[in-house]
Amino acid sequence: MADLDLTELAAKAADGDRDALEVLCRETQHLVYRLSLRFYSSRPDAEDVTQDIMVKVITNLGSFEGRAKFTTWVYTIASRHLLASKRKLVEDSVAGAEPFGKWLDANLGGSEPEVGSDIEYRELCSEIRLGCTHGMLLCLTRDHRIAYLLGDLVGFSAVEAADVLEITPATFRQRLARARRTMRSVIENRCGLLVETNPCRCEIQIRPSISAGILDPNNLAFTKHPGVDTPVTVDSLRRATGQLDKATAIAEIFLAQPDYADPDKISGPAPTYLPLEDGVQSRLGAGDSARQEVCAALSRLLVLCPGPALACLAPLSVLLTDVLLQDP
């Protein structure tokens, strides 16, 4: 959906239009989830943080003035939340670019796995490719990771990304350049997707990944991810080998990933994302009836309020969110 349409929906939702709110959530939750998944490389962590970010988006709709694109505004909220969030265990699973590259090199003498069918073989290769690209992102520091995601994958200019991250364009360009150098150090002389004569192939990393517990053939976290409607084509990967610029070529490999959808929202009815009922109340515990009632009441109030009132209530809702999430 075009940003102009999203801006109109945001205005209607801020004025209390429940239908507009549902459509707006449906259109934005997936881009928030995809950014979160690439940032954490963990589906459970991405799902949790998507809920938190969507709560912030909805409770701050009254403050959206339309001076920037709506998606840029959403990416701003999401990026700042991700950077401020508590560090996840998965982020410490990759020690850095050099250890990651050495682990890949140690497996180059391996053999291809024995699988039951061509389909299974292709799925395992796809899982390795997707898992490896996510692993490379974890080689980056948080500041460099979000810069790489916004600059090379989302496609923001230095000025746009700098505004999102509240830094100068020069600082953003420095972070992006350092992120690209780190990515290049891992992939440039290894990955056969980037250069066909490079030694590393997805198929030879399957056995070592299974042995190390990184890959579970019965639970393909990325290839079997809910919401992946279309497979990645060979042509989309071959575009990478045709790029003379290494940074662009590496980005092409990442852009060849599927358009993951928020898995909690694709099989059921359209999401409502009541500001606190869905985002916070589900995290309070079934026995906490008093706090749940407060959440439900405030949720209904925020949805029904006109724009100016919603803008005034948004800080209150965030404060109550923080209080309600604290242990009694």
C-alpha cells in the first residue's frame, strides 16, 4: 500500500476509526516484523518485539503529523526501540566476523548430506543460505547492524536514515561503511552466491550445521517460516553475481530473502491491536484480572478518542504500560 494511503489511514485511525486502525496494523506489522527478524535473527524475539513496537505505533498515532512518510515514521519508532531493547541471547551466539568466517572455512572439506528427496535437499540448502545471512548480520554491532538494514536493505538515503537514528548523515555513512566492510570480510572470498568460483557452498554446510545443533531438519526456522508465499528464485540470487559493486552484490543476496509475514497474524482474522489489550495485557498473566481490566478500559478509550485527545493520552498510555509490566 502506498505511503499516501497509509497516511490517510493513520489520520482516520487517530480520529477513532476502528476499521482504519485494523487495516493500518495489517499493512505495517509485517515491515516491523521483517526488520525485527533481521535485527535479532530469532523468530521468538522478533515476534515479541513486534508486539511492543506496534503498541508504540498505535499509542502515538496522534503525534504523527504527516511531514515524513508514514513508513519512515514507523521505521523510526521500530529502529529506536530495537536499539534500546535488552540484548538477546541469540546476539551473543556469533562471536564476530572472524570466528564466524573460520567456522565456515573449517567445514569446506565436508560432503553433501544424504536426503530423501530433491525437495528436501533444496529446502535444507535454502535454510543454510538464510541462516548464514542472518548469522552475518549478527557479526555486526547493533549500531552498525541497524545502519546496514536501513541503508542497504530498506533503502534509506543517508539523510533519511540519519533522521531515523538521530545522528548526522556523516555518522550514518561511517557506520554503514564499517558494516559493509565487516560483511565483506565474511562473504567476499568465501560465498559461492557472490562469486561462483568462491569455495563455500550452502550444501556443504548442511552436515556441520546439523552436528553443531544450528540446523534442525525437522524444524526449518526460515524456509518453513509462516507467511513465505513465494520461493526465492535462482534469478534473484544471480543478480548478486552480476553486480560489480561488492556492497550492492552483498545487499542483493540479503534482498533475495522471502518477505516474511508476522506469523501470529497471517492465519487468523484481521488484527485489532488494541493499544494495550493485545500488546500488553497478553503479557500480564491470566490471574491478574484487575490490571487486565485497566488495560482493556484504557484500550477502548484510546481507540475511541479523537485525534487531539489521543495525542494527549499517548504519553499516559506509555507510562501505564511501563507500570503495568513491572512485577508487583
